[in-house]
Amino acid sequence: MTYALNLINHPLIQHKLSLMRDESTSTGSFRKLLREISQMLAYEATRDLPIELVTIRTPLVEMSAPKIRGKKLCLVSILRAGNGMLDGMLDVLPAARVGHVGLYRDPQTLQAVEYYFKVPDDISARLVIVVDPMLATGNSAVAALDKLKAAGASTIKFVCLLAAPEGVATLQAAHPDVQITTAALDQGLNDHGYILPGLGDAGDRMFGTK
Ligand code: URA
């Protein structure tokens, strides 16, 4: 079974995303908006977490109260742009562990090259949420998921800000078991692998590099 794309068409997210796309938006505002959208994407991506009823006492009575059950969470950032989503995700999921996968895109081949990999030892016992704002060719995402599965991760979600149809197709073909949550599905890629209309280089825009 291939998961349907979880496209979050919420007015607040769309409004903030339009501000992020605008080239005149400052580095500070870009970062803040990404944090705010990441909070909302975390909320949407965790909609299907299982719950169980536990007995608690309010100051008035005893009740059966819903709590999340099952696997604990691990967020995994694909460096470096993925880090821009971590703070917002952790605002909503403060107890999550955090892993990092360092990949860069070879500008000629657009293939992902790994330079760093660090995740919790118990990754196999956790629900893993991989974050990267831009799902462009999908090569980095596929490489990151390959590595995470090789390290034992078995329940994985992927959360991004913008996706290109090419990246969605590549990721779904390689990892059909991974649900993709995104705030927008854009038109496609240019010859350099950038998403159109997109927002430019997400890492450069959030860190103020160029
Ligand atoms: N990475 C980015 O930062 N932007 C794109 O458009 C594609 C990949």
C-alpha cells in the first residue's frame, strides 16, 4: 500500500507559506514562519497516533482520560535545512529524541552524498518523523530513509514544507510505507533541481547564507 499524500491545505499555513515564498521576506521572519508552520505540520502529521484510556483523578472526580500510547517519537533532521523545522516540531513534541542525517546534493548528478549520521540507539522502538523543508528530487529523502531503515527504523513519516511531484513520486516508489505530509505541492523542478515556484534555497534563506 502506498500512503496518499497528506497535503495540508489550511489557510494559516498557506498564508504563512506565501510570506516565506516572497523574496523580500527577511531571514528572521523566514525562520519564524518556518517554526510556526512546523508546529502546525507536527500537529497534522501526528493526527493518527494511537491513544489509550487511562484512569486519572481531576480535582473533582475520577475519569478515563485519553493519552498517547505506543512508540515514542524520534525526529530526524536532514541537514542542514531540516534543522529549521526542528524547533517548531519540538514545541509540539517536546519529549521527542532527535537524530541528524547529513546529506548534500552533488550539483552535477543531484544525487545525495552522506557526510553525517547520528540517531538514538533505540530508533527501532520509535516512530521516526523525518523533516526536510524541500522535497525536490527526492534523492536525499530516499537516501536518508534507506539509512534509517538500515539502522532499524521501521515506522517512519516524512514531513516537508514544499514538495515537487517528482520528489513525491521518487519517495513513494522507494518507500511506499512512509506517509508524506506537506504544506504544498508545487509545479515541478527546474534544471538545477530547484522547486518551482518554490522559495529558493531553504537553507540559505533560513541561515542568511548565499
Ligand atoms: N532545496 C532547496 O532548498 N530548494 C529547492 O527548491 C530545492 C531543494
